[in-house]
Amino acid sequence: MRIDFATSERSTVGIEWEIALVDRDTGDLVQIADDVLKSAGPGDGSEHPQITHELLLNTIELVSTVHRTVPDAVADLGTLIERVRETTDPLGVELMCAGTHPFAQWFDQRATPSERYDHLLERTQWWGRQMLIWGVHVHVGIERRDKVLPIVNGLLTYYPHLQALSASSPFWGGTATGYASNRALMFQQLPTAGLPWQLETWHDYEGYVDDLIATEVIRDYSEVRWDIRPSPRWGTVEMRACDGVSTATELGALAAVIHRLVERMSAQLDHGEQPMVLQPWFVRENKWRAARYGIDADIILDPGGAQGRVADGIRALVDELASTAERLGCSRELADVEMILGKGVSYQRQLAVAEANGGSLPAVVSSLTRELRNGLG
């Protein structure tokens, strides 16, 4: 099977931000995505092209257009947030983003009517209906198809750095899970989700997709839901490993690291160098450690098995990327990584709020909605 890879300008960037709709008074999820999308649309009954449905009716997705810099993409999403608030504020509905909702129950949620979503839920049943999770997806343009899979494989080396920095799902269904990112381990239960296979060539990828279609695992390549994947339709590599984040600052910082990493690997390939790739068993262990321990995880750093704290690795990575970040217009966003580490990653902040409020999870939701409205402060 031939899979065409769209023409895309190198290192352009687009961001998708999944946003939960919650009742201002109770903090519980509300199922009003249809109403919000209708109101935010152009007025002819169609959806706004950048404010769209997601799997559940408690969620909307904001999608930036294609930009050359991360700050422009984040600003684009900020404009969309304000457009949504014109509808949600009068309804007493707040906007929230984290990897999971602290106390909502999956069985209370309704799915968006859609043939695509109906097919997913019919096939996956209990696990599919448990996908009460939110994430951030960052697309980076790749100008040559032969670069895509080497970059996907290279990004796996930095998977724990991004997962730990974004970890925001310590609670599930009203329970403290002991994990910084419960979302990471929930999402991988879906068929074709989780870590990508480390394929070497585009022909290998086409063969993989062909095998899955032939055996009725998927119907088209868009149903390959890897944590990091090619996006042939857009001509991008798509990073999907990050938990949802509640502030534009965190969104920009994550996108800046991803954007800069992809560009660095693209330049390496231009010079005939392959990005460093870890053994699949090291990659899998690093994912689990980052999900479990978050920013305090000790991770495997190289193919030789050297280990170190992920927080130190994040700081070292930012230093490495900073020298050329100005060229991509994301120096400030990259510098914000240190500020986030100083204030605490989202899962740390959520746990601290719960402890300060006698274990109250509605208080955690309130803190998340305030952050989305006002920033980290």
C-alpha cells in the first residue's frame, strides 16, 4: 500500500489542545460540547474549523493553524479560548485541562455521535469507554518523507522528559493513583496506541499499515494511535505523549522543546548523522518510570544503560537547545521550562492543592480552571 506524505514546510508547527467542560460550582464534567460548538461556529450550523468535537461530549478540541513559531501557535489557541468563553462563561461553565479529571466517573460520560467514534467504542468496549483523558498534540513539519521515521525513533529517547514535564493526571475516578501520569498508561490500552514500533523506512511503515488493514485491525492509517507518529495527511511528525496542560505557559514550553528537538534531528539527518535511538525495552521502561514518578524519575539515558534523574536531563536538554532556539522564535518558551520546574509540574501542584484542602478534589478542579484562566501566576 502506498501512503503519500503531504508536502510540508520544514519546522512549521501546529498544536492541538483538548479542553474539558466543567460546572463552575461543582467542578464535575458537563456534556454540552454540541451547544458550545454550535455557538462558536460561523453561524450557518457548521463547526468552527478550529474548535471541534472530540470523543466525549464533555470535551472540545482547539486546533491551531500552521505557524512558523511556537508563540504564534499558542497565541492562536489563546484567541480560540476567548471565543469559547463567550459561550461558556454565561452558562456557568469553566474550562479545564489536565491528563485526567480528578473525580469524574467514566461511566457517567456520553460519547459524541459519530460513525468513527461508534466504531472505536464498539470494538474496544470497556477500555474504550474509560478514555476519560485529555492531551496535547504538537505537529512539526517535515520536508522530506525519508526523515520521518528516524525522527520518530529519535524522539523516543526524549519521551520521558516530555511526559514528566507534562504529567498532570495523578487522580483517577476520585482516587490518588500514585502515578504522575495515569493517562499515559490508560491510553496505551487501545489497539495500536502506546509506543510506536521502531521502523526504519517509509516502506516498512506502509507494510505495517497494510498488514493491519488486511487483518481488520484498522481501516486506515489515521487509526494508528501511537504516542509519536507520522501524520501523512499534514506532512508532520506528531508528538502525542504529553498529558493535557492547564496553562499557555506550559503549552508553549512543551511545544518549544518538541519543535526544537525535531529541528535538531532534521539538521543531523542533513549531515548524514542518525539521531540517538534507545533499545525498545529501555524506551518502554522509561515511559513507565516517567508515568510513575514524574519529575523525580530516574531514567535510562543512552544505549549503554547510563541512568540519571529526568529533571536533570530536562535542564541539560534545555541548555543544549537554547543556543539555536532564537532562530525558531521560541527562546522565552524554552526558558519557561525552568520556571515550571521551580513552581512544580501540574501533578505536583494538584497533589499539593488536595493536601492543603483536606483531600478535596473539587478544590483541585478549581485550581486547574483558575490556572487556565489566569496562568501560573
